[in-house]
Amino acid sequence: MKRLSLSLLFIICSFSLLSAQDVIYSKDGTKIEAKVIRIDSSVIEFKIWSDQDGPSLMIKTSDIVMIDYANG
């Protein structure tokens, strides 16, 4: 029973790590699930989480309210 509990705990933790992404909150209320690549003083470069092979996108830092990083 203890071994089963530990196995389930490991599986649950593994899934939460696999789905970790950054969340960008913009001033207009948009929530973007992304992977932040680079932050400059004027722009943030990111990739959409569901399309990591796609193009890098940029958004002005003045349009951002907050970034919630996957690692806290």
C-alpha cells in the first residue's frame, strides 16, 4: 500500500512538472500561456506554450501587468 501511494505521488508530481509554463497577464485582461525567452527593458520575447516550434513573439513591457513564472 505504501509503495502504491509513493508511486501515485511520483506520477502526479511528474505531470505537474510537465505542464509547467509561464503565464503573461496583459493590461487588456489577456492571459497568455507561454515560455518566456528574453526580457528587455522595452519588450518581452516569448513563444506560445502550445506551439513551441512556432515563431517567437514580442510584446511591449508597458502592455504587461504581471508574469507568473513556472518556477515561481
